Amino acid sequence: MESIQYSGLEEVDDAGRQILDKLSAEYHDKIQRQLGTPASLQVHIKVYSKEGKKKYSIHVKAVAATRLFQSTKAHDWDLARTLHKAFQDIEHQIKHKLHTDEQRPKVSRRELVEKGLK
């Protein structure tokens, strides 16, 4: 996918690459739906090794035509969990900034006519 760019892939193995591709594609679709415009993703992966264990730090940028959303708080020992944290942070920012969730109950056209508002 041209709209998803990765950096730091040399530190991720093949199994991790498959997880990364799958989750990035899923969240890319969700993010585009929330924004309503085409968006590109930039995913930066940093791996820290400590006593044989790997800790992942992931930074994600979602770039739309008019907005930029960034997540820099995701770090964990599991790659999939870290990716979920980063992408969910982006989704939360989009909801917060663009108010994509329902804030007021919907009123049907018939109810408006009955109230004399239309």
C-alpha cells in the first residue's frame, strides 16, 4: 500500500511484519472512514532489547488533507498490543478533534414537522 509508510522495519522479523501489515491495513481503513478523506499513515518502529527481551516503541502519524494526528505514547513488550495502542490513540484523537461520535440524539423529519419547526 502506497498510503502506509514504514520506518524501522529492519528491526522487525517476518512474523512481526505480517502483524504490522495486517493491523496497519485494518486501522488505515477505519481512520479514512472517520476522517472522510484519503489519509496516509507513517509508522515508525523502534525496538529496544533488554536481557533478551524486545520492547517496541511505535509512533504513528495520520496525515489527512487538513489535519495531522500523531501518537507517540505506545510502547510495550508485545508488537500487536503496541500497534493497537498507537492506532487507538489516533482514533481517539480523531473523535476528540472532529466530534465524529453522536453528540445529540437524531430527530426525525416527522418529529420536526410535528413540532412545527419545519
